[in-house]
Amino acid sequence: AQKITQTQPGMFVQEKEAVTLDCTYDTSDPSYGLFWYKQPSSGEMIFLIYQGSYDQQNATEGRYSLNFQKARKSANLVISASQLGDSAMYFCAMREDNFNKFYFGSGTKLNVKP
Amino acid sequence: GAVVSQHPSWVICKSGTSVKIECRSLDFQATTMFWYRQFPKQSLMLMATSNEGSKATYEQGVEKDKFLINHASLTLSTLTVTSAHPEDSSFYICSANRGESRGEETQYFGPGTRLLVL
């Protein structure tokens, strides 16, 4: 079974609008972490935001927020006030605390239109 | 944030040669580093977990004799693609955990190495 599922291969958003990138996960480990990374065309993986499974509040980092719904096993990324520089691939990832490795989703390509 | 470097960033080589890629954590010690492979428009595929002072742990389907990993120090791991062939052409990217304590599980990635085997 897929550990991380990203169902949106591509998304378009108008500049200055908000966009939500979907991510669902599957784990039986009670302790885990959820991450979002941005990968521009240069290839580097840029860490955006982290949510721990025991965190009570949704994580926020500037224009990025993570909509964590534990019962639904979803960890959607919300980008507010989109900028042209936000155009990139976005990967959702999970780390199970029992295993020291990450699982990545298939990614969502975001295009911000001027 | 933590910085991870990779060298070289680009490699073009002839079929049959071996290529070594270095991954360094620049401002922290990493007991564990990870090597990924990424094909165009696809996700990252974990190849192996590199442990300082011990043998690497390879994922299923990854040939350990083909992809040699050495983690000789707390700041350096190397991946050697032996007898490279065109199908080995890919983007190789490493990452490192800053630490194991809560809040430090984030993996920091190197900038990646693009390998083209002719």
C-alpha cells in the first residue's frame, strides 16, 4: 500500500490567490512526522514545513500552513498569496518514528499564473 | 538551516566507468545519510541508508555491488556507481538527519548530482 498519496499531478493557481495541495498518508505507527518539500526546476529539495503526529495545532511557516486532519490521515499544504516563484514540484513526505527513513509522495506540479 | 553539499553537481561519463558522488553535512554531524534516485517527473526513490561506521542498508531491488556506499565520517558519505551504464543516468540526491531528537527529524537535502552515462 502507498504510504503517501498525492492525487493532484498538476495544479494551476492565479497569482496572489491561495492554493491547497492534497496529501494523505497511511501508517500504523502512532508516532510519525509529516513534511512538505518544494523542488524547483534546479532540482534542490527545499524543506517547507513539518507537522508531528502529536502536535495539537496545525503547523505554519510564513505563507505555508499544514492542514493536519489526523482522523482522516491527511496533511494538506496551503499556500497563501501565491507568488510566481512558488511554481515548482511539491512533495509530501512522512517519517515513521520506528523507522529512520522517509516515504515520499509522487508530487504535485504547481503552476502560478500571472 | 542545516546545509548539505554534494559534489559534483554534474557528471558526464562513458559507459563502463565508475563515478563517485560525495555528500557532506557542512554544519552538523550526521550519523545517518540517505541516498535517493529521481527519474524525470517522478518522485524520489530511496536507494539506501548510509550509517557512519557500519554497512549501508539497501532498499529492495538496489544492487549493493553496483551502488557502493561508504560513510567514513560523521560528515561525509560517498556513493560510487560502478561500471556505469546509460540506464544509470539519473538525478542522485542525498540527505542527512540533523539529529534524532524530536524536532530535529527533518531531512536536509543536498543540491543533487545529475549523472549522464554515454
